[in-house]
Amino acid sequence: GIRDCLLSRGLGDVYKRQLMNSSLFSFLELVSTGLMFIAVIYSIFSIFKVNYFNPIVQIFVKIVDPFTKVFFGVNKSISGLIVAIVFKFLGLLSYVSSYSYILLISISFFEVLIVFFKILFYFVIAGVVKSWVAPFTKNDMWMIVEEVSNKILDPIRKFIPAIGGIDISPIFAFILLNSINVFLAQLAVSIL
């Protein structure tokens, strides 16, 4: 294909340079996306006031806190989301620099919000699985899952009690979180 064509024309060095740049940009985009996920989870921990002394929470705090200190006086959960938007923006910028900054920031904003609600969705799934498979397991990871999922489900449980001993609040949480994600995706497509 393209590689053979470039090599036959003596442009092997150009191909190698493009391949290296492509790999570097892919790596930078991967790192920035990973840091975005870490910052979003940090914000979730902050919003739901997860036990600060949990060792897993401490890992997220140690990674994201230095970046949030830039935003003096801003709530930690909000500054965590801003840091996530910045990481996503830098990842997009390293990969597709030909677009305007406003467009890339807008894409980053919607991407972070969608990831935020997807992670909440997965916390609820993990909480449901934990309640069925290992309800009495107490390790650091499961304690976080239980804390976050219960704080998501508690407001729903106030309005929809268990039916015959079966908690159906996760069904409504799934519908709500999925609806929010669909709405955000459609809003992003219509605006951008």
C-alpha cells in the first residue's frame, strides 16, 4: 500500500518519520485520555464524598491534586472536572491540531461529561453485582463501589421503595444515567 509506494519512490525516511509522529501522537492521546479518566474519577470521589482515607482514593488524590491547585478557591470536584477537560483538550490537540481551539475545548467538555455519567453508570452496575455476589466483602475497592453506588441510588430509593424485598432503584438509575448520556451526545452533535 502506502508504505510500498513511499519506499519505491525513495521516501522511506518520510514514511518512518510519519509513522513515528503518528505513534507519538497516539501515545500522547492515550496518556491524556488516561489522565482525563483519573481526573473524572477524582471528581466523582469528591462529589460523593468518598472516604478520603481509603488508599485507592489517596492514589487518585496524589495524581490529580497537583493539577487542581492551579484553580484557587474552586471546589475540588469542579477543578477536577476542569483538569479532565484540559487533559482531553491536550490529547485532542496533539492528535488533531488543525481544528479551532474553541471546537476542541467544546468536544473535550462534552466528552468529559459523557465519561462522567458513564463511570457513574458502571459504579451502579458494580454495586448491583457486589450486592448479589459478595454483599459482605470489605476491601478498599468494594467499599468505594458500595459508597458511590449507594449515594447514587439513595435519592431514587426515597421515591421508589423495594418491591417484595427486591431493590429496583438500579433500573431507574440505569435509565436516568443512560438518558443523560444520550441527551449529552445529541446536544454535542447538534451544537458542534
